[in-house]
Amino acid sequence: MHSPSPLPLVDLPVRRLTRGDLVSCADLSEDRGWPRDEHRWGLLLSAGTGYGIAEPDGRGLVAACVVMPYGPRLATVGMLLVAGRHARQGIARRLMRHVMEEAGPTPLALYATPEGQPLYEKLGFAHVGGAQRVLGRFRAGDGAAAAPDPAVATRPAAADDLQAMVRLDLPVFGIDRTHLIARLPAFSDRLQVAEENGELTGYAALWPSGEAHVVGPLVARDTATAKALVTALAATTDRPLRTDVDARHEELLGWLVERGLEPGSRTSVMTYGIDDLPGDASRRFAPLTIATG
């Protein structure tokens, strides 16, 4: 008797991922030249919903992605990766179509690389903005002109700041992100807040990714507050810094380049089922990670 022919990879079933798939997800990141980022995968698989296609032999993953839910108004899609040996076989499209079916009427958003953008456009996503990655050794600079605004006071976040951070975050992102913000103290190496007259005016986290430290999320009342938060976080690490800044914040981007960070890859913010991201973009300087929107 002949054994049945194996299914084409594009027809293999999509399944939910769990924290038990963390190493396989990290292997997939490494396969595509990204940092393994098991730390980030752990956060995403606990706070979001992972989807994947397993290798036919069950050893590892052909592809994976994570959907971060924010209630009925929005979900974001990130970390869509296909193993290099299986590229250009329609697997990313298969996985995205499954995600879109699972989302139903819930609008979707994502950060697309230049390579991925044509696929998302064909699936009906529209470009609504962009983000610029910068990476390098942060130089604090010399002299008063290089120092952060002395009127902006920052300090390490305390446990009783979390509710205030959620209140600050809600109008900025236009959606409730409590399930992510509550995980920041354990996820971050450093969590910093800006404060004026006892009221929070911004917050930012610093977390490890490969050889770098990532700044994100970065939420601030204005650019001066964002600069002060970045400066405070940079002073706590000797690693290179990385962040993905909303491209509309040209002043912050220019300042980061002056401080020694170099422009890297650009991503396109795309949405499906909604004309633009909710919230106040003027205070939304950088995401936690482009995998969460």
C-alpha cells in the first residue's frame, strides 16, 4: 500500500500557539535573521493569541504570528514569520487569511516591512502611517543645550503608578491596554515615568532584545517629555538603544540621531476595517514593539 501523499505546506492546518511553542518561535526568529527574543515571545504568547503552522514532522514551525487583542475596536498582528526554507509558497497569505477570519468584524492593524507590504495591500490593508527604527549608542552630550529640559522630572515607576499609567495611556491609544501595561514591570529592565505636580505626563519602558535595549512604549505629553524619558533610560544601560519612532515625530527622530542613533529600517502602519489608528498620535511616540501596534 502506498502511504498518503503529504499535504502541501500551504494546506497544513493553522493551530493556536502556547508558551510551549516559545522555543520554536524563537528558532523561527533566528532563522529569519532576527534576535531570538524569547523574552518578547514570552510576553506576546501570554498577553496575545499566537497562531502557527507546524512542520509536517512536528519538529518546529513553518510559520507563526501573534494577534494582540484590544477588545472589539482593534486587534494588532505582529511577528508574522515564515521559515526561510518555506518562503514564497503562499504560507504567509494562508496564515493571514486565517487570522482575518478569526478576527471577524474586529478591525486589524499591523506594522509592515517593505517586503511584506504588497501582501497586506492585496489582502485589503491600507497604509495610514509609518515608523522609523533608530539604533546605536546613545550619547548624552555636553553642555546645557544637550541636557533634557530641567522642567521635566522623571523617576523610576512604582507599583502604585500602574493605574495612573493606564489612565494616561487610554486616550493616547484610544483602546484599553491594561493587559499589556500590567505586564510591563516584570517584562522591563527599567520603567520610567514623567511627573508634574503629582500627575503623570509620560512613561517609557526599557527591555532587552539581543545585544540591544529597546525603548518602548514611549508615551509623553510632548517631545521634551519624550526626550527626558529616553535620556533617563539610556543612563541605566551600556547596551545600544533601539526604538521605532512614529515617523510624524520628526523632532524626536532628529534629536535621537544627534545623540548617536542611526536610522535603520522603516515600517508602514497599515489598517484593515478602520480608517486610522484610534487615539492621539501626538502623544504616541513609540510602541512597546511593532508586534503589538
